[in-house]
Amino acid sequence: MAGDEIKGATGSVRIWLRLEGLAVLVAALVAFAQTGASWWLAAALALAPDISFAAYLAGPRWGALGYNLAHSYLLAIAVALIAWFGGAGAVHAGALIWVAHIGADRLLGYGLKYTTGFSDTHLGRIGKS
């Protein structure tokens, strides 16, 4: 991406993406409530995906990879579905909180990272330009 400026979503598209994040957050929390798992579990796991920040210690390339793996709907929903069909209730509940975390991040404007730096996301640049 050398020389390219990270633009990200703007205007109504950015609003739609944030609203999608809200919808995912609400849906995941409603699904979590249906599992009967403790809300203490939800609180304990709410920020667990952010442990992926540690990958940035190995540089921006590894940091973006680690962060994006932990903040992609693909992996979180796959784990939730496998756990649900496999009857692994606690894992299913935890995966739903993972999905909710990602939805909350998207709602707040935190997107998947580019290798150019932590502040460069698919939703636009985070912080002051």
C-alpha cells in the first residue's frame, strides 16, 4: 500500500456500516441471553479479543494479521456455529460475546487494520490525522 492513502468509508456508507455493527451487537447479546450463561461470563470475556493488540509487538504486519483474525466476523461466527451444533454451550456463549465485541467495535468506528499502522482501518483512520 506504499504511497496509497487510506480513505475508508465515508458519509452514509460509514453510517450504514456502524448501524450494521449495532445490529450485530444486539443480535449477539440477544442470542447470548438465550444461552442462559452468566452475564459475569460476558463481562469477563468482553475485551478478550483485544489481547490481539499484543501481535503489534512483532510489527505492523503481524499486528494487523493478529488483530484482524480476532476482529473478523468469519472466525467468531464459525466458532459460534461449530460450538452450537457441537453442543459446546460455554464455547458457544463465549463466541457470541466475541461476535458482540466485534459488533461494538464496528459501531464505534474501529475496523479491520491495514499493515500501514494501527490507526488505518477499513472504516477510515482512527484518531487525529
